[in-house]
Amino acid sequence: MIAIIARCSAKADRSDDFVKLAQDLVKASRDEAGNISYGFYADLADTSKFTFIEVWRDQAAIDFHNETPHFLHFVEKAEPLLAGPLDIALYRKLA
């Protein structure tokens, strides 16, 4: 299994648009065969900060996901809504 944690900040006036876009991505991604879990979280202290926590079966599942129409649509539409680049890290489960 591989976990991905992606953090980002939306532009203050675009948070609602970003949430809608992200929710559509999460819904479609959860239906992918290689997805184990896919969560989208809002920061309690700052309503413009968000975190995605994803767990995938393997690298092949991630590679497939990164080429899906719903992911490519998200990447294209999210950029103008974000205050900066996503901070993305991949992890492997140890215990």
C-alpha cells in the first residue's frame, strides 16, 4: 500500500469552488479498483487549507489514477483556485 498526503490552500474567495471540485474528484476516485481509501479534510483553524489523504494498492494504481479523466480535470480546474502549489508526499505503511 502507498499513502499520499496532499496539502493545499485555496484562494480565500475561491474555497467553495475548490471544495466542490475536490468532492467530485474524491467521489470518482473512490470508485477506482486500486483505491483503498480517499479522504478530503478541511483545516479547523483556517477554512482555506485542505488535506487529501489517499491510500492506494500500489504504484500502478496511482499511475492509473493520475491519467483518469476526473483527475486530469481536477488538475486543470484547481490551479486557478489555489493560493500555491500542492504539497504532496508519498508514504509506505510500516506497521
